[in-house]
Amino acid sequence: MPPTEAGTSAATTAFPSRESQVEAGGDGDAGNPRWSVAALTRKLEARTSLSAAELEIIDELWIEARVLAAGRDVITEGHKDDMLSVLIDGIAIRYRVLRDGRRQILDVVLPGDLIGFPACFFDSALYSITTLSSSKVARLPFLRLFRLFKDYPRVGMAMFWLFSCETAMYAERLSAIGQRSAVERLSHFLLELLTRMQVIGLADESSFNLPLTQEQLGDALGLTRVHISRTLRQLRDDGLIIVTGQKVIIADFPALEALADFERTYLRHFRMSDTLFAALVSSSEPRSSGS
Amino acid sequence: MPPTEAGTSAATTAFPSRESQVEAGGDGDAGNPRWSVAALTRKLEARTSLSAAELEIIDELWIEARVLAAGRDVITEGHKDDMLSVLIDGIAIRYRVLRDGRRQILDVVLPGDLIGFPACFFDSALYSITTLSSSKVARLPFLRLFRLFKDYPRVGMAMFWLFSCETAMYAERLSAIGQRSAVERLSHFLLELLTRMQVIGLADESSFNLPLTQEQLGDALGLTRVHISRTLRQLRDDGLIIVTGQKVIIADFPALEALADFERTYLRHFRMSDTLFAALVSSSEPRSSGS
DNA sequence: CGTACACTTGAGTGGCCTCAATACCTGTGG
DNA sequence: CCACAGGTATTGAGGCCACTCAAGTGTACG
């Protein structure tokens, strides 16, 4: 019996060297004693006022960590997917393909990011999500999500907030692609990715592993592969970044920041509103209506 | 081509300068017996499976209809706004201004669209919303929103779904601006606006009132004022559209559709997932609070 | 009537694209 | 070991789409 194409061949040829980053090979998820959505709770810890106990609740919401090889669809455009998931480990991209084949990468999905919003609220997913490296995904049953609002409104609020971050990031990207030049877009993209990776411990002070090819960078920024190459070269020539293989080092942070119109406090804007949060006293019955 | 030839249009929404300055410092709707968020319920009726009773609940969620003159900020970037609102009447734009003054219009806000998502979940709003015409806005206290999930989970789910639509629309626009040419973007924009307006009864079969100046169109599509003018001219010369004043008539629907890569079923993709919706029946225990 | 604003149209420029050739890297097979 | 193939990155030449600058029209408003 020939091996189905499902598992090995397509996946292992894609990025053989990157497998080493992602845990040890394929240990079975079924018998796994306990995995955790550490990247997610870490993000929540950094930008919300959730207590340790509440973070624990978040951590235990999820079930069934699935392991996916590189290059596999987590969600496919046009198909139904009614699950809310979170990426535990690995890297993925969210993208949309136009009829003539042009592709727009909407977002790079990092550990701790949600998968399935907004797709799960629709009859069919509006875009696809594909893994770039071997990845692990956990799922959240919907009834459990809804029970959250009864039992732990503050935790439920945090889920809302995660949706908001997603939306806000799209808006940010819209203004980048709509208004900025190639150099500006690229440097902004690099700084944004660096910042996001730092929060979940995937990047150090000023360098990170860029998980995208130049073609994928182009599809994310609305530019061609060729022009990405030229623009990267320009950034290198100007001494703003240093590139060795997949590793990107920000050589001149202030200059790149100015060029990109990037605010150092970028992610600070995404902090969860405390005033709103405070209004939600734990599960006790709300007596008064608004304000 | 005087713009006053709007004729019978029941809603006086489309004319920025027509309405006099009716500024409402506090709430200016005391004498009004009852307003309704008809555009919102109409949208929900078209694309969800909410019952008439549930639509009624939605309709009665909102308080304090504020009236705003044209050109007023509903939300200002950088300021705190912790209210979720809905536009009842009028037109507004959501936009973000870069440091050097370039502006990206993220969305055109029509009656029935939400205001305050995702801003209300953050410490400070990430973008501004400004009225283009005299507008009316209703607000939703947050505790009321959260009680919804306890008392009417299906209705709460519909709110989630509204957030999702917002996000999905951004994603759609991202791929448009990132991948498409000027003609494609513009025709897609026109068809999208037509479709959205039809749902809430602001447009007929093939024409509508375009509430934006060419400069605003440019800021929405990542193009310059001048190029919008040329592109509109091209569409007119090719017999695809007819423009008289603010009124836009789609003269050749199929051709424009093909050019824009626009799916006639565009908004159908945004239908609320029924399977998910049905799963919520069990936990529905309407312990109604109001009599 | 004069200012203000939105739109139109022309001429010239430039950023990014397309096409194309070359080099590199890794895995595969002779 | 080298030859080869496929995917990725680099670099050049030329072209086009959209931009900039600028002049001119039409309409609204004081």
C-alpha cells in the first residue's frame, strides 16, 4: 500500500531544517499528559489585568491539541469550520486567494494567536490558514466559551478583547498597505513582527527569525517578490538591518523606527481597557444597569 | 447636475451640508417617543436566523439616541471611548491618520453598523469616526451586553457575529488594496457599497447615493484624488456606470462585476453560521429581567 | 462677485512591475 | 564524487500605472 500523501512527503520537504525548533519530532498528542497555551496566557498577562487564577482558567479552557505538519491547511477558504482554536506552537499564515491567483496574506499567526475568528461565525470560512512549520493547535468548544460569560465574565471579556486585537491589527495593516511606500511597509512589518514575537518569548531585544520567504513577504505587503528583494537590499545597504539566513537583526532601531513610522509603544495601544474590565465584578449578579 | 435632485428618498442621509447644526450636548432625544435601530434589525433579519422576538430584544437593547451634526467626531483616535454604539441614521467614516498626515479610511459606516468595536476594548481608541452627514447614534451599556449572554445566548451570539462581520470586511478590503489595480478597487468598492446599502434599504436595484467626495474615495482606496477622477471617468467612458451628482447608477452590472472580481453573493458569505447558532438552544433559559 | 471647495484634464516623473538571466542552496540520483 | 532539478534570492533593462504639479471649470455660499 502506497503511503498516502497526507503525512510525510509534502510536509517534510518544505522546511526540513525548521523542524528542530518545534519541540521534538512527533510525540503523540493523544497521550500527552498536559500541554499549555503558554503563549496565550503570556500575552494576556502582559496586556490585561487578569489574575493568576483567571489565567489558569484560560489555560484550561482548551482541548485536543492537534499536531500539524508544515504546509497543511488548518482552515480552508470556502469550507465550514465552526471551532475556535488557538495556535500553541509553530507558525502559520492567514491568506486569501483572488480568482486570478493573486494572494493576499492577511496575517502571520504566531503562538497564542486565535484561529477561527471570524470564520467560525460564518457558514463558510472566508480565507485559509496554512502552517509554515510544524504546528500544534488547541480547540475551544463553543458552549464552553459561552458558559464563560456566565461564570467568569472577566475571562469572557478577555476573549472579546482577543477578537478586538485581531480586528485592530487588520486596521493597522490596512493603513500601512494603503498609504505607505515599499520601504515603509517592509520596515513596519519587520518591527511589528519583532514586537509580537518578543511578547511571547520568540525574539530577543533586537533580532528574530523571519519565518517567511520573500515571496510570502511580498504577498503580505502587496508587493512583488522582486521588489521585496530590492527593498531588503536597500535596508541592508543603509545599515538598518542585518540579514543572515532567516535571522534578521535590527541594526539601527531608531532609524528604522522613524522610517517605518512605528511607535515603540505599538502594542501598548492594544492593552485591554481597565475601566471596562473593572466594571465586571466576578460572577455576582449585576444589579445596576449601565454606568 | 444639482445634487438636490434626490427626489423621494425617505432618508435625508446623503447630504452633508443640508442639515443645520443640530448639536446635541447631552442627549437630545427626550421628546422623541421611540426611535428604533431598524437598519440593524433589518440586517440581522437578512443574514441570521434570529426570531422576531429576538430581533425585538435587540431593538430594545439600546439607549440614548444622540444626534450629531455632519463633520463631528463620534470617536477620536487616542481618546478613551468605552461604549458600544450603533449608527441609526446618517453616514460616517472610520479612519486613521498617519504622522505625516496621510489618511486611510478604513470603512464607511452605514446605518446599522457598529461603532466602538474594537475601540471600546482598549485603553484608547486606535482610530477616529467622523460623521459625513447629520447622524443619530444609539448606545449599549456594557453590562447589558454581558447580561445578554446569560439571558439570551442566541442574541449574544449575534453580537459576536456583528464583530465578525466587521473583521471580515477589513480582511476583504486588505486583499483589495493589496492586490488590485485602481479600476478594480474602485469598481469593487462601488459594488460593495451598493450591496450593503441595498440590505438596509438605502439603495435600489442598481443605483445609490455615493456619500463620499473623490478625495475620500481616494483615502479609502489608497489612491489620490486625481487618479480617482480619472478612474471614474474611465468607468463612465466604458459605459459601466453613470454618475450624476452624488448618484451612481450601475449601467452594466455584469461587466462591472467581472472587472471588480466581485461575487454577486458577496454578503451571503457573511451569513451567520446556523449550526453554531442551533447549538445554543439548549442553554437558552430566558430569565427575563425586564417586565 | 469673490472666496472656497470639488472636480477635471494635461504634462511629466517615478515607484513598482514585468521579463529575464544568473547565482545559491538543498536534496536526489547516477 | 558530480550532475541535475526545484525552490529561493539577486540584479539588470525596460515599461506602465499611479503620482505630482499645475491650470482651469463648475457650483455653493457669503
